[in-house]
Amino acid sequence: MPVPGVETDLLQWLPPEVREAVAHAAVRRHVGAGGFIFQHGDTGSAMYRVLEGTVRLSLMRVDGHQMIYALLGPGECIAASSLIDNHPLPQTAEALDDVQLQVVSAAAFAKLRRDHREFDDALLHLLARRLRTLSIQIATARLADLTSQIALRLLELARCDARGRLVVTVTHTDLAMFVSVSRQSIHRILKSFATDGLIALHYGSIELLNLEGLRARAEFL
């Protein structure tokens, strides 16, 4: 199960000298709220590391039906896999608020892989963690009831705020897109979690109060 507040930051698996090499290889880019970083089907041209803000990874059908894969915050790395296998990008990445990025071009990415074995090892860690998360999500969608799915998503999306609280800053509509159900169903289950003291519902955020209780609700195997 994903651990609240722990990001898949590539740098955590790198020694200081390789972190410095990544910083030198990257350029900063600002994307305003609502702007696209890349779109589904684009050719991968860079790896992106979030410095500030929140990025939404999603996929939309031609009829407008949308699925959200993930909300990614500071430290998260995006689009590395397309630089490894040269396949088109499988999702659309959009800035939910003002986002600051470190951008490592394809050429700089290839040089880091050639010059630093530790960088390649860190990529393996990153992809393995992402694959594990995806496996959990697939199993949850097939085997878990809606209560378990929502509890798992809350645990996965939670991040520490400036006051040290574990919070999820998504709308009920966005949460519904994660699990492909109605907003009303999400609201009903969140209200039951709040009644049981597992979460507190605030304007614009959901605060996690009882992690053990949420983990118990998330169990489905």
C-alpha cells in the first residue's frame, strides 16, 4: 500500500554528486494553472520533475469521459519511461495550479544514463515503485468494493501540508474520476468516514485523522 506523504522522487536514490549532475542538466520551466505539460500521444522529449504545485495525469476519451491516473506533487518525476522505450506518452499532464518544473531533455537524460550508473539504478527503483502502485490500483478496481477503493485513494493521495497535517487536496468530482463513480457516491462514503472519525472534511481539502482506521477500510484481500 502506498505510504502517505512519500513521493516517488528519483533523487532519493541518488548520491549527492549525481543529484548535482541532474540539477546541472535540468532547466526550470513554469506552467500556469490549466496549462498542459504534455498531451497523450506526444513524443517523449524530456523528463519532468515537479518542484512546486500539482500535476494531474489523466486520459480522456473522444466523448469527453475522463479518467485520472494520479495527482503528482513536489519531487515526483514524469515521462521518464517514454525516454527509455521511445513510445508515445500514455497520459496527459496538466498543471492544476502554478507549477514549477525541472526539465531534463532527452539528450541530457541519455548522457546522465551513460555517465552515472546510479542514475540508471534510480530509474529502475522509480519504475518498480510505479509498477507496484499500478498493480495495486488494478487489483483494487477489480476486487475491492467502493469503500475500499476510496480509502486506498485517500491514502495514496495524502501529502503533508505546511501545518504538518496529512491532507488530500482534490475535489469530490476529481476523486470520482479516480474510481469512475458518481460524485454522489463519493460524497456518501466520505461523510461516513467523517462520521467515524477517520477524516475531516474541510473546504478544498480532506484531512486524514486515523490512518490505521483508513487502512482497515482499505483492506480487500
